[in-house]
Amino acid sequence: MSSFIELSNVSKSYDSPGGGDAVEVFSGINLQVDEGQAAAIVGPSGSGKSTLLNVIGTLDQPSGGEIQVDGLELNALSHKEAAAFRNQTVGFIFQSHHLLPQCTILENVMVPALAGHSKISGDALRQRAEELLEEVGLSDRMHHRPAEISGGESQRVAVARALVNDPKLLLADEPTGALDKANSDKLVELLVSLNDKRNLTLLAVTHSAEVASRMGMTYRLDDGGLVQD
């Protein structure tokens, strides 16, 4: 049986601005993550960790190799199909929460379901957003705006937003990078709990050895290659 995430000989390079040789980010990447597993990718700054996560989430295109997620060959998706995949199968959590300042916390959580691919709308969407905010411990903040809550609370809103379309995969890019230790611990505990309760597949990029230790598997990306730590 194939893994939920399967990368075979994946590479990524960028054209040189001066027209010289292409700049290679990584090559020969092989990765298998089973459904419901939590895995971390660690490595030094500039090693391509975020780029690899973006390639898996179809925010960027690989230069070579094959990527399969939940039985879909990502290389074969059209732009429209890739957008639907990102919206319905993947929940993204970034280092910066990227909340819309003019919207309430509740409205921010609902945003991904308003992008045109969601199967939920209206009162059902509002109820789901309220339930997710309760799940992340922010039911008393739903009518606040981002400027009125803390950084740790904002990241929990980002988690709720990532879950609104009931994705199978969470991709977290340095989710604790802008948080102090107390809020970092709370967020990691939340992610681990969601991975367990919802059987979500979780792939997190992190500089933190402590965060990585909470995941079931750890991989190191360095010198253009990926190895299990």
C-alpha cells in the first residue's frame, strides 16, 4: 500500500538571475509519510525546508521527480485542480499567522471556505468555525479582531482556519518561530492533539529540536539531500 505522502527523486532549482547555471535547492528527495503520521523536517537556514513544504502543498512546482499525496499525482494537476487540492486536502500554518486585520476572528476562520472550492457554507460554515474556535480555546475571542489578541492566540486562530475545510494534511512552516516558549509549547500540544484526535497527517518544518521531538519521525534536509534523523 502506498504512503499518504510519497516523494520520488524530487528536485528543485531556480534559474540564475544573471543567466548562469541554475541554483539547485535540493535533489534526489525521497520521502514517505503514512496517513495519520506526524513528521518533522529540520535543517539549517537556507537548506530548502520551506521550499520542500511548498512543493508538497503545490504552492511551488518541483523541477523534477514525482509527488503523490492521498493518491493524487500532483505533477499531473492543472492549475484549477491544484487550487482545489490546496483548499480541500491541505491546511497551511505559517510562521506568521497572516490574519486579515479588518475581519473578526470568526470571519478569518471562515475565509478558506469562501474561496470557491468548499462544500460547506452559510449557517453550517459559521457553526463549524465557532466549533473550531472552541476546540482551540478561543470561543471567547471570536468577535475580536487580530489586533486585539496575542501572538499565541493568533497562531491558534491560524490553526482553526487551517482546519475549516476538514483537510487530511496539515503543513506547518515554522509554526512556533515567532512565539515565546510558553505559547510555543501550547501550540505544539494543540497540533499533536489534533494529529491524534483527527488522524491528520502532519508535516512540520522547524528549527526547534524540542518541536521536532514531539513528532513521530524526524528528517534532516542538508546539503541538498533528505535523510531520516
